[in-house]
Amino acid sequence: MALIFTKQEIRGIALLVPLLLITLWIVVEALSSPSSVGSTEGNETASAPSPSLLRPFDPNCVTYEELRAMGVEKYAARGIIRYREGGRTFAIPEDVAIVYGISDSLYATLKPFITIGEEYRPKPRNYPSSNTTTSSSASRRRTFRAIPFDPNALTAEGFYELGCFTARQAEAMVEYRERIGGFRTLLDFADCYLIDSALYAQMKPYITISVSAQSTPSSAPRSRTFRAIPFDPNTLTAEGFYELGCFTARQAEALVDYRTRRGGFRTALEWRDCYLIDSALWEQTKDYLRLSPIPKSLTELNGADSLALVALPGIGPATASEIIAYRNRLGGYHSVAQLLDLKVVSAENYALFAEEIWCDSCKIRKIDINFAAPKELAAHPYVTTPRLRKILIERQKRGGWKGPEEFKEAQLFDTEVVDRLTPYFRFTAPEIE
């Protein structure tokens, strides 16, 4: 019987068939892998499911099959299940946003359907009802008593008795009044960060500004006189300026800020030209002025480009590039010592240029901790995943923080971590309704 194929052709087919089978297997695996549907490492390009398929679900209980039935792609559904398998729970909806494989667009689609079971939700803390821990929700239940009052004469108890301030806000009103030296006009009172437009409209007909406050010039330090002691404005802290006797607490802080912005006072004329020094105060202070020498030119770290950095001793092009890249990730430096966080900056090199640079902390790009999205917070180098979870859960419990001091009092982290984080947070002032 004649053969259909020669022996050589049969050997060729025997080699070709396995190759075809292997190629087919590779194609099938590629089509079924997450990358075949456009997923990347962060699954940022994964398409969102159709809202018509979605229904309310608890990420702590939902199964992989239920997520797939709702149109959630394999990569995202697997990420939710693996998050739970790691021993973690979804305490708030925002926890879903930080799951590996959940993109911003996918989270925005899923968020209206996420329901967290009562047993998984963060339990509200029972904060003591002291003067410093009254909750913001309590303030919303208080209304102005509609009685005449003088904001320059009220104590903290007096502000509290008006009915529209919590005990803590009442203390803050007194502190604010002391910092600005008193309310001279109705507009001064309206500009207070604790007074919104609705509250001011209620209070305006009942406000009486005392004559002594009206007649005090806005630029005067209010019955404070220079102590006639030698001083160096290049080394004084805000407390030091205040102790001179001729500046209010607010003016003392402004002097430190002014000095930082200009890099110090190099001559007596530069001190005289400060906007907080009038001619009378200049005459009082000029004989007691002692100016310590400062470098003639300092490089401001948050505004320097690579050329300015390379001009410094111990910094080459590669180091300058790393400094700028880290500055962009941080949002700016608040301390020169932060450069030691970089592997390319050794202690020896740091010692070479540390005295020739300074930081303008006013240039820091801050994050609104009370309203920032989880991924905006997570993008900061100091906000690790465990720290992010603590911040989000505590923010949900409290409704946010009024300032850095309250953030420190929460004791979420140790003091060193808090000191590193707070310069990069903006605390939106609470609204009074």
C-alpha cells in the first residue's frame, strides 16, 4: 500500500503538531489573563461595570461570584477577596478604594452600592464632655441666644453662654481675640474663622464693641512697651519677640515668618524697614539691636532648581535630581534635615551644604486632611498604608480635625510621626450651622 506522506513529511508533521499546540495554549492563556482586558499594575484602565448590574453589597461578605455577576472584572473582584483573606476588614467605604486593583473610576461607580455591616463599622468613641473635647456635632445643635454682648469683654464662659459655641470654641474665641488684640469693628468680629455668614447675620444686631477697643490704633501693640534689653532679631523665637513687651503674640509670629521669608536681618536698616516696626518703635529699639552675622546668600530649598543646587558644595547633578524628585513627592521641605532621608545624601555631604540652604515652609503644598481622597493621602511618602487606614477610620469617627493640636491629641501615632506629618496637612476650620 502506497504511503500518503513520505517519511520525511511525517517527521515534519510530528514536529509541527506540538508547536501548534503550544502556540494555541499561549494564546488561550493570554486571552484569559488580567492584562488581556486592559488591566495594568494598578488596574487603572479597567472598565467600570454597568450600574444596571450593580446592587448593594457588603465587601466583607460578598463572594467572588457575586462580584463577577455584577460586572466587576476578575482583577478587581480578586483584589477585594484577597484583601479579606489577609485578615483585614472593610470598616468604611473608602477602604475599598485602597484595594490593589481598584481604580478611581471603578471605586466611584461602586461607592453608592457599598454597605458596611454594623459589626464591621468603626465604633464611635465616647469622648469626655470636657471643655476641650466637645464634639462638633454638639455645636450644630446650639443656637444663638439673641442677647446683647460685647465680644471684647466676654470670658470663655461668656461666649459659651451665648449658646452658639461649644466650650472649646469659646476658649478659641478668647485666644483669637487676644492674638489680634481685640475686636475694633464689626468686620473684625465677622472675619473670625469661627464665625460664618449665617451666624454673623444672627449676632450682628446684638453686638456692642467697647469704646476702648474702637479707639486703639490697629498697628499698636496694645499697652505693651519695649523692655529696653539687648536682643538679636535673627535668633529670637516667637516667644522671644513677645517677651520684648512691644509685640502681641500674633505680631511675634509674623516677625518670625517675615525673617524666614527674607533669610534674616543683615543690617539695622532692614530691621527698621520691617512692616511691623513703626518710627516710634524703631527709636526705642535701635540702640539695643544686636545682629548676629548670617550668610550673605542662602539657597531656598523649595524654590531652587537643579542649577542652584549643583552650585552648592557636595551636590552633583544626580543628587540634585533626587532632591527635586523627593521635593515633588513631599510637596516641599519643611526642614533641611529631611534631605538625610535620601540615600544619595550622606552625612558627610550634608555637613558641606547644610549651612548654605534654608526652607520656606510657606511653599509647602498641603493636603486637606479632612476632605482629601484616600489615594491623595496615600500618595504622600509619609502616609504608609497602616497610617492611611488609621487616619481614614479616625476621620470617619470624628468628622475631621479642627487643627494640628487636635490631631496630636488623637494619639494615632507617636510624637515623631505626628511631627513629620502635620506640616503637610491643612485643617479646614469647622463650620457652625
